[in-house]
Amino acid sequence: MSDDRYLSVTALTRYMKRKLETDKHLKDIWLRAEISNFKHHSRGHMYMTLKDDGARIQSVMFAGQNKGLKFTPENGMTVLIRAEIGLYEPQGQYQLYIQHMEPDGVGALYQAYEQLKEKLDKEGLFSAVHKKLLPAYPEHIGVITSPTGAAVRDILTTIRRRYPIVKVTVLPVAVQGERSAPSLVQALSYAENHNFDVLIIGRGGGSIEELWSFNEESVARAIHKVSTPIISAVGHETDFTISDFVADVRAATPTGAAEMAVPAREELLHRLTQLANRMQYVVRQSYRQEANRLAKLKASYAFRYPEQMLRQKEIELDKLSDRLSRSGLAAVSAGKQRFTTLANRLSLVHPGRQAERYKQQLDSLEHRLHQAMEKQHQQEQQKFVHQLNKLSLLNPLETMKRGYSISYKQDTLLKSVEQVTTGDDVQIHLADGTIDCIVKDVKEDTNG
């Protein structure tokens, strides 16, 4: 049998690959599936498993296709995809190559909006801690919007009508399209480096796609970095964008943003009128009060009888002078007495006095110590003599001087006649020497 009938695994795999890739039904596949094992590789490719209740298939969406995604795929998300079938030769495994993907049931833009909103909220970009107060009377306002749209006309008209003395600078940007987000970021960066009191960023209404630039992460982070208070006015009252949440204040419309940014001239004039009327009233009241005081002073005793008042004040001055003199003398006397008391107290605690007192105490203690040592020495000497006398009484030499002796046999003290026999050598120790003896006879005392 010829071996030509047998294929290699590589040849079979390539044949299957060509079959799959040339099948027109497998070139454009539309699927609804659930994502699992999702991995976004560092090179940009997205790897995942698409599954349903009965089967699963490995899938990949290369960086070139996924860079336009408005949302981030997640495990457990149900998606609608358009793909083609391919076969990965090294493992002989077929897989899907995804060209397009969007969430099932929810638009991709809305999904991206919710994901970014949750992300930035967790980072604290929406926190009230970062919200800045709008100035009450701004001098320079920056408007970041399209220079040709209806929004900029509404904003400028409202500001001129309400507060014509303020300076307004329009920072022109693209408010939709691919250039829009970078244009907005650049305008915000410019505004940060120039002296604006408040910024208005926004545009008129539109679809979510048209408003999308204000949902871009780069724009949100640029708004967050700006130190100038920002009013976001994007779309209509029902439109909410990420920019609205990051900005310090959200206005329902561009016109509303202009009204928030500046006070109304009519209100200021009315308030000025009220303040002027109040000031006039206060001046009139003060004038009346001071006029009454002046009238009372004119009618007082001092103005009617000045000579009598002067004499009375001279008498009071003399009395006060005397009191002051007495008080001064009393104060000096009290001070002297207090000084003497303190001096006496100080002399008692003077270092020289204390040193003399301590020296006397030291001499007394040294004398007492000397006496105690002398007494202790005499007592110990008497004890020593007494103990020496007691030892003398017990000294065997003293006993031997009285005629007693001690007998040894080969360095053994003899205490009984039973320790020796006839012919033994015995040493007899006396007080003044030793006698070597030979035992001739041993007699036992029968009276004992």
C-alpha cells in the first residue's frame, strides 16, 4: 500500500484553514454571546472566550480593530459582534477574529459613559471637596465653546445684558468630531495659564454621539486640573455629561451658565438704591442724635456757668492731688516694708548662711562618728581579750604545762591501754619536748 494516502497533521490543518477561510458563510458572522476569560494584552490585542449555554469559542480582537471601542469589555457582559472564522495552525484550533463589537441591549457609547462615570467617581473627581465657589463679581470670563454655534451667542448676549462691564474672552474649540477632545484639553490648558475669574465650557444640544467629546476621560481630567472655577453647560436640561459631574457647577443650558457666572445689572442697581436709601437714613439718624447731644451740652451747667465749673474742677484737682500724694507715700512705705521682709527672708536662705549651717552639722556629725568609732573599737578590743582568755583555757599546751602529757602510737592518739601491747613504740609529748618509749608491760585499771 502506497504511503501517499497518509497526510501530515500540518497538511490537514492547512487544508482545514483554507476551507474555513474560503467559505463565504464564515467570512461575515454576526453573533450574540457572553464574554469570559477576557484579557487585554499589553500590545493592545484583546483575547476572550465567547460562550452561550451550549458551546464556547476562543476569540481575538486585534489592536487595530479595538482601538475605536467606546467601552471596555468585561467578563459576564453580553455583546453583539461581527467576526470571521479562522484557524490557528500551531494548535489546530478554530477561532473568531472580531471586527466589531458593542454591548447587547445598551449602546456602546452609553456603556462607555457609565464605565467612565463609575471609574472617575471612585477616584473622587466628582467629590464636593474639589468644588470651587463662583466669584460674586468676576472681571474676566473665559468661554470655551464653538465660535460659530448658537451657544456662544446665547452666552455673550446674556452676559452683556446682565453685566456689561465684565471682560469676556471666547476660546474657540471644536465641540464634536475627532478633533474635539484634544481641542477642549488644549483650551483648558491655555485657560489655566491665564488670568480668568471663571470659565464656561459647553455647547448646544445634540445626540449622545454629538455630545461625546464632553464624555471623554482626557477632557474630564483636564477640567479637574484647572484651578479656576468652571461652569459646565452641555446640551439641554436633560443632557448629562461627564464634564457636568467634574465641573464645579452644572448649568442646564448655556444661557443658564451665563446667568450663573455674572450678577444681573438690574438686581445690582436695585441693591445699590436700597443701600443708598439705607445710608441716607443712617446719616439722618446720626445727625439727629448728634444734634440732640450738642443741644444737651449747650444746656449743661458747664456751658452756662463756666467760672463756677472751673473753680469746682480746681478744688477736685487739689483733692485728687492730695490723694495721689498720700497714695504714693503709702505705696513707697509698703514697698520698703515688703523689701525689708524679703531681705530678711533672703538672708535666712543666703547660700553663705546655709553653707555655715551645713558645716556646723558636718563637724557635729564627724565628732559623733569619731566617738562612735572609739567606743566601737574599745568594745571590740574587750571582746577580743575575753575570747583570747577563753581560748587559753582550752589550749592543750597550757594544760600540759601543768604536768599533763599526750601519748601517740605511730601518730595515733592513745586514749586506752587497749591500743598498745608490750614492745610497742610510744611517743610521749610533754610541754617542753617528746619522749620515745618501749612498752614493757600493759596494766588495765580494774577500778574503772
